[in-house]
Amino acid sequence: MIDKTELALLAEAAKEIRKKTLDMIGFLGVGHIGGALSIADLLAVLYFREMRTDPANPRWEGRDRLVLSKGHAGPALYSALAMKGFFPEEWLHTLNLGGSNLPSHCDRNKTPGIDMTTGSLGQGISAACGIALANRIDRRDVFTFAIVGDGETNEGQVWEAAMFAAHAGLGKLIAFTDNNKMQIDGLTADVSGIECLEAKWSAFGWETSRIDGHDIGAIVQAIEKAKVGAEAADAGAKAKPTMIILDTVKGKGAAFCEGQVASHNMNFDYETAKKAIADLDR
């Protein structure tokens, strides 16, 4: 359970992630704003409640891992990592500049706190399976989290990973689909429809749920349920990976790009960003 005080703190963290993401992309003038803003609530829950991390030791073996398979949403993850102290917040204004430690897509060799390099869509969930399996082999009592995009789910490799994870009984793999219903080429339903997602993931042998991806309480409850299931598996029950489908809005929280296909990768100036940030504080 989560009390009202913690719920308010997590909501504030999500708002701050959105503000920092708008600021860094607006400062640069272009970026993947839509799919970054749609996962801000999830990242707030993961980094400020659910995940064990150590900003002073980003490669700590006892940490939980996160693979952002939709690597183009890296700016939202960078915001959360900066807020946690993995690197100075001053780095945020170096996004995608020459020599930056913050490329537009996640790179584990450049950015403290990034567990897997991603950006080639479809590959991240496979990497998460490998990480979860390696942690089990090494007897690490840790969780592996992964975030995939709904458009990314068009990739066949996602379903190969789904099949493998269930076969291997990766009970400590908890994944999320950012189901914002849009991708670079248009509405996901028009490009290559993926519904019904719950039935698909369940058919592949995953524990599956579907929630409002902007309801922080619902996100917490879904993750806690998945963790309880993983612990039961450790005690002898059949282990299943978990897929939590998040119904989200692309560009959530910024009126100039909310619900727009064009927000997948959008040009906007710093004044637009600052206005959107001010609106979040109203």
C-alpha cells in the first residue's frame, strides 16, 4: 500500500522529470519529447520507490536493473538519474551535443546509471532477458525491469524474447509496455495493430495486467503484485515474467505536443519549453 504523502511525493517527482525533460530538449531545440513524457510517471515510481540503486556506485552488483528498450526516450531517464544524483544536473544541457555523456539514445558506456545501450528497437527486451537470466545464475536477489514501446512491439524480436522469458521462468523480470498508441509513422493501430496486448502476452506465458499509466497508485500496486509473485516463485511456485501494459498519452503534460503523432521527434524552441514548464506548476 502507498499512503497519500508518498503518493504526492511521487507525483511531484514525475512532474520534475517532465520539467527537466522539456528543459533539456527545448534547450537543444529538437528531440523525442512525446515518448519521453509518457513514461515520466513510471520512472518516478521506479527510481523513487521500487528500484534499489546506488548513485555513488552505478555498477553495484546488488542493484536492480532497468533496460529502456525504447531508447529514444532517454531524456526522461536522464532526468530521473540526474535527480537521483548519478551525475550533475548541469549535464542535462549537453543532451546530444558533441562529446556529451548524454546521447539522444541510451548508452551504458557514456552515462552513469544506464544499464543497457538501446535504440535499435526490439533488442532491449532481449537484453533484459539475458540480464535477468545472468542475475539468476549468479544468485543475485535483484529485479530486472524493462520498458518497451507499443510501436516497438511491431518488432518480431519482442515476441521471441517473450517466448524465451516464459520458457526460462524469469520471474524477476518485470516489463512495461508504454501504450501511448502512436509511433513515428502514425497511429499504432494504423501502422500495424497490436491489440489485444493482454491476450498476446498472456498467451506467451506472462503474468499480464493493464492499467492507467499515469495513475501512480495503480503503477505501484501493479509492481508490488509482480514482486509478490516473483517471491512466491522463489518459494517453489511456477515462475512467470510480468508484463504491465500502461495506457498512456504521448506528450503527457505539455499542451503543445500532448496526443500528437508529430511529438515522436519534434522541433521546438526554448521559449515553448519554458512555457510548458510554467504550465506544469499551475
